[in-house]
Amino acid sequence: MKYGFLDDRFANLYRAEQRIGTVLNAFAVLALIVLCLGLFGLLGFTVSQRYKEISIRKIFGANTSLILLLLSKDYAKLLLIAIALAIPISNYFITDWLNNFPYRTDLPILIFIVQSGVLLVVSLLIILGQSYKATKVNAAITLRGE
């Protein structure tokens, strides 16, 4: 006769899922770091290419908020498209994974909203920070080099 506690048996059953959860959390943090670094580099490159345009707009009277909107509009569109593509794909895979369990729960939409919100906030902070830094460059010095 083998004896044991029921909670120990349940812990053994779900130990693999806990390991997978830990690994996926680590990869999610790593993906967010890679996103931030890639977005930071891409914005730095884009802003350096558009210094003359930004300087000319500043000379003609554009305020900082207009320039920030100009630089962040394209990236915000790309982020919204990426989120719109990622939500159905991740919903499919998570639902498929949850169907393997005998007792499952519905997947609330709030999870996707919170994750999308965090992604948008982090990305927009990076975009606005880089764009603000570009607007503070002296326009006369930038255009004098030409």
C-alpha cells in the first residue's frame, strides 16, 4: 500500500506546467527588453535621419507637441497593428493549451487588454522620450552644417 498526501500528488501533476510558466515568464521579460532595445535603436536611427526635417519644422513655427505627434504617429500605428495580430494568435494557442486540462476556465479578455496596455505604455514612453530629445536639438546648428 502506497500512501501520500493529495496535495503532493496534485503538485507533482502540475509541476511541468509550473516550470513552463516560469520559462515563459522569463522569455516574456526577455522579449520586452528586446522590444525596448530594438525600438530605441530604430527610433534613434529614424530621428537621426530626420534631424533636418525636424529643424525646418521648428524654424517654421511647429511646436514640440506637433513634432512629437509627427514622429510617434507611425510607430503607434505599427504597434496597434501588431497588437491586433497578436491577440487572436495568442488566444488560439492559450485556448488550445487550456483544453488539455479536465477543469478549465474561460479566458478573460482583461488579460489581453492589460498586456496590450503595458506594451503600449512602455513603447510610447520610449517613442516620446526619443522624439522629445530630437525636438530639443538646436535647429540652427543642425542646418548650419549643410
